[in-house]
Amino acid sequence: MWRGLTLPLPLPTSCTLVKISATHPLCLNKPAAAQKRNRFVMPEYPPPYPISSLPPPLLLLPQTDTPQHFDYLVIGGGSGGVASARRAASYGAKVALVESKALGGTCVNVGCVPKKVMFNTAILAEHMQEAGHFGFYKKGPLAGVDTHGKEAVRETFGFDWKAIKDARDAYVHRLNGIYSTLLKNSKVELLEGIAKFTGPQTVMVGGKEYSADHILIATGGKPIMPHIPGVEHCIHSDGFFALEEMPKRVAVVGAGYIAVELAGVFHSLGADTNLFVRYDGPLRPFDSLLRETLMKEMSSTGLHLHKHCTPAGVVKEEGTGKLSLALASGEVHEGFDVILLAVGRSPETEALGLDAAGVATVGGPGSKGYIKADAHQNTSVPGVYALGDVCGKVELTPMAIAAGRRLADRLFGGMEGVKADYNDVPTVVFSHPPIGTVGLTEAEAREKYEEKDLKIYTSRFVNLFYGPWTVPPEKKPKTAMKLICVGPEERVVGLHVIGMGADEMLQGFAVAMKKGCTKTDLDATLAIHPTAAEEFVTLAPWGLSGKEGEKARAKL
């Protein structure tokens, strides 16, 4: 029974009203008045009517429990997931993307983008503090401030942490909207919620099940917090971007690039900054030249580096709210406004229900649960793929984007066998000063090649920016470079730089390395003068590398 209408056939338990045209075959042979009706007027009961006599524009059709199906379903709205989804859609695939948080992932919201904004802010602060070396001074007194004559420009400016935070957050919010627009314009359907596997080709989102021929896991990672007493009083890297005011005294615990970068921001903006590392210094996987130069610069600028420190607990003082950091050695450091723990990251996989799909993760002692994926992003389950931070390989945004696009190219673009290249990946650390690195470190090169086949070129110099400073040369910030070459042709297998402009310098040299450049190729490239980058194409002995310069080198 349906509002007084009895149909002479068994109906399914669930039906849907579907609009049909008045010229639909079911409506033919109906009176013209009936064909022109704009709404359904129910007939009186009785008599029974056959379903074919139902007037337009509505018709009862049975519903099914079949999940909505896609060609490609991407779990994760970070840079890698969005890039892969859009590339797949560009080939005509029916694509959906699942995300429960703000679009853009770690990079846009609590990573690369807002971090670079704060790095730029810190660099500007440094330049203002250095302005006196270039003849800038205060023209007149500020209200309520004793100028004592000519003071450096830095004395003129205050700093409003909240102002840059609000501007930064607004910028990030605008990027979230841009990502949403990009997905919409690419015809990628956005499913808001948390995805959980219910099978190898199905996921549940918001109580509704979806299926796909191909499913990509690109959910990224999250900060790890150590299991120590008082950890609830600390923040991690995400919490850095939530700070409403700049702390006066800070402890940063960690030796990776996140710890180094955030400590550098705090320090350059004027906080009393302490960096605690577990071993003999930060950035242990990086080349020794970079690490040693960075630590010297930290020391010369007054950033306090504490080596061989393992956090054991944190205590919050009642009344003042000040924090104390206890170390495993028994030593205690007091009086911190903020303690930031940057001790690592883990994959964001707990809510995915990987067991339901049979997706294997990396096991063993100390495992963080990274998903096992091969060079083509294939997991242990056919049709299920993973990339980015959930795999633990080269956890960089551009790497995830490249892997995501190449996966879509292979699945939907007809580019069989294509994959992202995980070799010679260039990267930058936005430290103070910044670091650029690509290829093998010297230690890795010596382990891989015989000593007789290696040629190491290094240079350390003062950037011209610091030239006019009226301070002793040994106190001026340094730039350091290293070129690692192998074989008689002196092919470049490692290139490392630390110093002003290193972050913008590296990209072009990384392209050259990808093309197999040699020291001879660099020597043959005319220097751009005066720049710091020219040092890489003028490293001594210039023009005498490779087989061509063998005889000349013997005479030196």
C-alpha cells in the first residue's frame, strides 16, 4: 500500500522515486492533460492500477545495496593524493578522494608551506638586525623610547607573532580552497570522512560503502610523542603552528630537519632557544661538512646546542606555568615557556582497517607500521597502492606528487612500467643558514666506491653579502660546498651546500646530476659572477678534471 495506491505486483522493501519525461514510453497513450502534469496527484483508492499507468513525472524503481563504484578511489587529500586523483581524472577515470581534514595534507596545513612562511619571517628579522652593517640607522626617536643617538634599524621594529600567525593561517585557508576548486574542476568527487577498508576493493566512509577497481592509500604521517612523564605539557610540530604568542625561552628536542628548522625560527625571532639532541649533533644522515658548518653557525649566533641528551620527563611549575626538562643523565633544565618535541613521525594508518583488506605493513622491533610498497607503489594486495609518508621512503612532498602522478599514468594513461625515481632526490633544510643536498654523502660514497675512484672537492668562503661588514673575517657567516665525484670521468654523485641562498641554488644542479654531469661539465659552464653558486663551477683545480686534464694535473 502506498498512500491509497495498490499495485498488482510485489514491491521490493526499498523504492526510489525517479523523474521521467512526459514523452517516455510509459507515458505515451496518456491524455495530453496527464502528460503535462507538473506534480504527482495520487489516484483514489480503489481501484488497483498497473505500474505502467502511473502518471509522469515520477516512477517507482527498486533500490539496491550495491556500493557506489569508482575506477579510482584515493584515501588522503594531501599533495600526493590530490595529484594522483587529478591526473587519473584527466584520463577520463571516474575518481573519488576521501579526506576528513583540511585539504592539502601536512605540507599545506602544518608543514612545508606555513614553515616556509615562518622561515621567511625569521630571515627578515635577521636582515633587519644586520641592516646597520649597510649604513641604515634610526632617523628619529620612537614614542617613549630613548634612542641614544643613532641606533641600528633593528631597534626601531617590534615583532607581533600573532599578526604573522593570522596572516599565515589566512594564506593556508586560501590554499585549502584552491585545492577544493582544483578537485572540483578536475571532476574528482570529494568524500568527506574517514575511510575504513571493508574488503580489498571496498571502503566505508560516513556509514556508506564504496568500491573501486584501484585504491590508493596516501594518508600521510603524524608527529610521534615519546612516552615520558609530563609529555602532556609539551607540543609537537603541529602545535608550533597553533602558538598564539612567541615564547621567550624554548626547548626543542630532536635532531632531524623539523627540530633544526623550528629551533632556527625561534632563535632568529629572538627567543632564548635550546636544541637538545640525542647523539653528537643534529642531521646525522647528512654530509659531515653540512653538519659541522651548521653547528659552528649555531654556536656563533648564540643558539644553545645540547648534545647527548635523552628526555626523561617534563614538570610544569604551578603558578608560573614554567616547564622543566629532565634528562636521562639526571640533568635538569628549567624555565621554559614551551618545550617542543620533534622526535619523529609515524604513518597515519590506524583508522584504515588495513587487516580487512589484507594490506601488509613493515613488522619487526621498533616498526612504526609503514605500509609495504614496491617501486611501482604496489602493496601486498593487487589493486591497492600506497605512497608518501605511509611508506616511509623519501618523506618529501614533491616525491609523493611524482609517485602519485606516475601511478595514475600507469593505471589510466597507458604508460606501462613508469614509476617515480627515488634516486638522487634533492632536498633542502630551511635551517639558519639553509642547506641544500643531493646524492651521496662522502661517507656513503666511500662505502660504495673504492678510494682510488673518488675525488672530493670542497670550498669554504664568505658570501659577498657579508663583505662590507666591519667585523673580523673569522666572525662572518660562512658558505661551504662539497662536490663528490667518481671514476676517471669524475661523474658527480654527490653535491652539498650550506649558506645563504643554498635553498634556491640546488634545483639546477640537481637537474645536471640527473643527466649524469661530470666535473668537466661544471668547469665548462661559465660562472655567473658575483654569486655564491659560481663556486660549484669554479672549484679548484678548474678545467683540469677528467682524462683530458690528467697530464696537466700531474705537473701541478
